[in-house]
Amino acid sequence: MGFAARSIEALAHARRWVQSPVRAVLLLGTLAIGMVLISTEIYLVGLRDSELRHAAEEAGSMSRVIGDQTARALQGVHLVIGSVVDRVSQLEQRRIPLDDELIHITLRSRIEGMPHIGALFVVDEHGTVVNASAEFPISQVRVADRDYFQFHRTKPGGEVFIGPPLVNRMGGKWTVHMSHRVNRPDGAFAGVVVAALNLDYFEQLHNLKLEYISPIALYLSDGRLLTRTPRNEAMIGRAFTLPPHRADAGETTPVVRFGGDAPGVVIYRDIAGFPLTLAVSALDAAALTAWRENAVTLRLGAGAMAAFIALITLLLVRELKREQALAENLAQTGETLQAMINTALDAIVSVDMAQRIVLFNPAAEKMFACSAADAIGAPLSRFLPERYRATHERHFAGFRESSATARAMGNEVVGLRANGEEFPVETSLSQVTVGGQTLFTAVLRDISERQRAELALTATNAELRRLSESLIMVRESERNRIARELHDELGQQLMRLRLDLSSLAGPLQKSHPELEKRVKVMKDLLADTVASVRRITTELRPPLLDDLGLVAAAEWLTNDFSQRSGVAIEIDIDAAADTCEAGMATAVYRILQEALTNVARHAAASHVAVSLKLEHDALRLAIEDDGRGLHASSAAIFCAGNGLVGMRERVLMFSGRLSIGESAAGGVAIEVSLPLRHRDAEPPPDAAVASAEPLQEQST
């Protein structure tokens, strides 16, 4: 097949492809989007080039302004040097030597009000600095090897010489020398007048603080860098290759483009009358700031236009395909929906406005023990106990008249199976209008097993609570018994032993002094043992708690804690706290004891505040410290350990509330509130669960 035949066949194929409306719309939409995007990019490229040209023009204008300022500053220096040369020539004719004080006065007067001239000095024909503006008389220095001296000694003309930058030996700053030759009346070389220029002045003069103009540099005619703004110490004095200049032009402005990471242009301009070249750079990135903002806006607009065209194209394509795909979609959707309904684990029941069942899936058949054939067409009230039907009618009417289209799972009702068995059901409702007919759909879930599990869990929690209360009471009883036995049995025996040792000490004092010393040591050790037994007995069950009440015991406990730990403690205890029952007093004392113990072990605090008050028929205990706080590892160990468990169990015994948080000083704050009449009405079995949940959240 030849090329012509293949071309004809391809054309025919393309014509057939385009004849499809969907494909034709897609092709036109694609072409329109391409034209919008391409034309936007072409416009942006032209705008970018225009911005860069404008930036180069601005850099040229700035170079002209800066060049004029630099030239004027240098012309001022040149005039100063010229006036000094004239004055020195006049004094030379009068046979006044170069190191005379009149020349020193002349030098000083000439640099007043000239901040860019650091110093003026005179060099004789032998290369010795003989006079200067800084001091008189001057310590003579040989400069015969300097560039300016060599230049003027060999050239009889009146040229101005500007040397390379040097670091001033006195001030440590960058300086450049500008000089002029001094001649005798016969034209012979008499010396050089030199001005030391401060390069800092020119850097400040060139510091425009413009984002798109940087850097600005000043070069000697041989390419050596004098100043650069911003400064780069490593570059000052280095030689660079400058673009060629035309010898017959008084002022040239070559424009050089550079690349790299920060591309831009450099405008080179000669300083009129001086062997200097100014270079002003314009960075593309800074010059294109406004262009980038406009480019983003234009691209977003082009993108929005392209998106609009694409949307219109897709809408047209969708409309073209709609009729063809509608029947297939409806069929597939119907099959998919029916499969989902049939395989759903929850019961799905739909009714019409008259509450007649129109949909009853297999899960509903299993839940209500009724086939779909018997259920469809029957009223929904058939599957509700009779005592709930009136309430259901009110709720159904309210949902039908409301603007809500769905009600989430969580509403609990009672269902009725075909065999008459009632069971709890969790429901979610929705309503939808199709073809002018409103359908109401309920998704039902049997929660019988969940309720039985919740009741069992509640009973278990109640049993555990009772067991915990019993264990706490047994532990307190055992502590009381151990404390009493330690006090009555061991304490009396230790006291008797101490008396026996005291009776031995007298006879042994004279006959056996060494034994008497050992007996004395034993008495001291026995006294310490008695004190330890008393302390242990007090910690197990403080007598003050039984004899004088909670207030006295709490005051003794806080004072003892402060003495033993060295932590300052502030107490605010209400005397009315003694009105609580003995069991509650014991619980509050143990909670306070555990909290102070944890402060000593973990908090590293320097101050603790304890408050015990009776407020609104409740006993309130608050402990705050300024220690490491809840974020410290030790506090985390405390919150997860047995200390918090013990506090929580004691609080739950009295249906109270325990909260643990951060104090105002950054430490830990513990607050306990116990109702005084918690026993008047026994809490329901699930009270332990309700009280324990917020406690666990706060403690975490």
C-alpha cells in the first residue's frame, strides 16, 4: 500500500473518529484548553523580558546617579589636593621647607568637613613623608617604594594617581591613596601630595538598600576592586577582567549579562576624569518579584479558565453519555443495592407514608422470626409491643415533619418477634423522596447480648468495689492491731530493758568502766530503737487520729513531713473537718499521707500547700506542690503506680471525686472531695463505673 493510500485511510479513520459527538467535544475542549495555556505562557515570557529590560534600564540610571556622586566626591578630593599642591609650590618658592608647620596647618584645614579623606600628607623628592595633617612634627617614614611615589617621580605631567586599596596600619581600615605631583619652579620633581581616602565612605555612598540593585562595585582601570557593597573582604584588592572600553569615549556603559545561581546584568560606567570604573548589578530574581506575583495570578486565571472549559466539556460529554448509560447504571445500581441489602448484617426495613412495609431484608427476617412475604404490606406496628405503639406514632410524625433526613444509630426501642418475644433494638432512621413518594428506612440492630454483657460488667464492677472497700477496712484493722501490739508488747519490753541497763550502769561505773561505756552505748541504741518503734506505730495508726480527730492528726502529719523532708509546708485546715465519720477521717488521713510521701519521693519540691475544709456538705482536701510536675518521669510513675490506685479506691468507698492536674506553680495538684452523707442513699451498682471513668481520664 502506497503512501497516498495510507494517508486516505488515516483521513477516513480520523473523520469517523470525529463524527462521534463525544469525541468531537473532547477534541474541541482539549484544543481550547491548549490555546489558553499556551497563549498565557507566551504573554508571560514577553512580560518577563520586558521586566528584565526595565531592570537593566533602572540599573543604568542608578549607575549614572552613583557615578556622578562618586565623581563629585573624587573631584572634591582632587580640588583639595590641587590647592595643597599650589600652596606647597608657593612656599617652595619662598624657600620654606616641606616639613614646615605652615604646610601642616594647610593640610589640616583642607580636610575639615571632608569625611572621605582620612589624612593628607606630603612626601619629599627622596620618598620620605615629611608632613601630615594628623600630627606635627611627624615621624618620618620612607615610602619610596609606594606606587604613587614611583608613578609621579617618573611622570612630569599633572596626572592624578589612584592606587590599589591597602589596609591602614593605624586604624586597620581599607584605604586608597590619591596623589598629585609637586614641581619646583624649574619643573623638577619636588615631591608628592597624597590623600588617604576612606573606602567606608564610598561603600555608604553606594549603599542604596534596593533589592534589585546589588552588588555595587568600584574598580581601578586595571580591574582591581576598590569597594563593594555589600562588602566582601576576600574580594577587595583582587584583579578582575573588565569589559573593553573605547578610548575615544568620555563615558561608556557596557552591559554584561551573567548566569549562575543568581543571574542578572552588570552596568559598567567610567568615572569621568579618574581611572575608575563603576559596576552596578541588577539581579533577575529581585527584578522579577512583581512579575512572579502577576505570573501566579495569570496562571491561576488561565488554570481556572482551563478548568472551566474542562468542566463544560465534561458536562457536555456526560450529557451525551447520560441517556446511553442511564439504563445500564440503573440496572447495575438496583442489583448492587439489592445485594447490599440482602447481605447486610443489620436488619433493614423500609415503610411508606402509611407505615406499610415495602422492604424487609433477610437480616430482618432472622431478627423478627418472620418471612419477607408475610412482612411486606403489613403495618410496622406489628413488630412493636402494644404499649409502645402510641409513642412510636408521635415520634414517627415528628420525624416526618422535621427537616432532618437522617437520625444516627443510638436510639433504643423495644422490638417484638413473631413469636411474641420482646428484645431491645438500636435504630437509625432516614427518609428520602423518590418520584414524589417518601420512603422511611430503619436500620435495626439487636443489642440483647450487649445489654447482658453491660449488666454483667456492672455487677462485676460493683463486686470489685465492695471487695476493695473490704480490703481497705481489713488493712486498716490490721495496721491498728500491729500498731497496738508494737506499742503494748514490744514498747513495754524495750522500756523494761532500758531500765535494766540503767540499773547496771551505776555499779559498773567504778568497778568496770569499760563495761559501763558499753552499757551506755546500748542505752543510746535502745533509745533510738524505742523512737523508731514509736514512729512506726504512729505511721501505722496515729493515736491522734483516734484520740483527737482528723484535724489534729493532719496537722501533726504535715508538721512531721516538713521537719523530716525540709520542705516548707503551708496548711489551711478547717476545724469543722472533725465532724466527718471515723472511716472518712481515716481515708482522708491516708490520702494526705500518700500524697506527701509521693512529694518527698518524686516531686523535688520546695513548697507544699495543704487545704482541708468542709464545703457544701462535702469534705475537700487539696495538696499542691511546686515540683517537677506531671510531665516529669517520676510523676508519671506516681500516676501509674499503687499510690494513685490506693487514693482512688478510698475515694470510691465514699462516692467521692479525685482529680490530679498541674498546679499554678508548675507542680502536681491533687484535689479530693468526699460527700458527708454518701451512705444515706446507696449508689446504684454502676456508680463505681461512672466514678472511675473521669478519675482515670484526669489522672492520665
